[in-house]
Amino acid sequence: MIKQDAGRKNLGDFAPAFAHYNDDILFGENWNDSRIDNKTRCIVTLSSLISQGITDSSLQYHIINAKNSGVSQSEFAAIVTHIAFYAGWPKAWAAFNIGKKIYSEEQH
């Protein structure tokens, strides 16, 4: 079960509706929908973010989430390599630079 409160912590006073949608709908209802297992949901999310060229803290968060949900370093590398052919080589390089740091943390 995924529970999120980042929306309320970071934007609750400034944008309360957005915080609600983030915490209760996106990470509450959507991420806890049992029709897709969490590992698959993580892979789909990574594919979407990388394809759009998103390289901010949200990609880092979702790479960590994927790692914690059972996406191995080898699977991550294969996923990003596959995405590179459809979304662009520079986007894959950017994702690999973030992913390499995250996955190397487990080896130390």
C-alpha cells in the first residue's frame, strides 16, 4: 500500500486541491489499484517520465521506487535501452546518469 503526503507537506497551503489530487488520487487510488502490480506500474511510470525527458527529482523518486519494488539494475538497464530507441538517445543517457547513482548505492 502506497501512502503519500508530499503534496500536503509541500503544497498544502499554496495549492490544496493539487495536493489532494497528488496524495489521495494519484498516489492513493491510482498507485494502489490492484489491477496492475507495483513493479509493472513502476516500469510504466519510468517509461513515461523518461520518454518525456523528465530528469528532475520526480524521475529520481520513481527510479528509487522501482528499485524498491523489485526492478533490478539489469532490468532497469534493459528498460532504458529499449526506451532509447523509441524516445531518444539523450533521454536514455540522462536516465542512466540518475539510475547509475541510485543502483550503485546498493553495492556499497
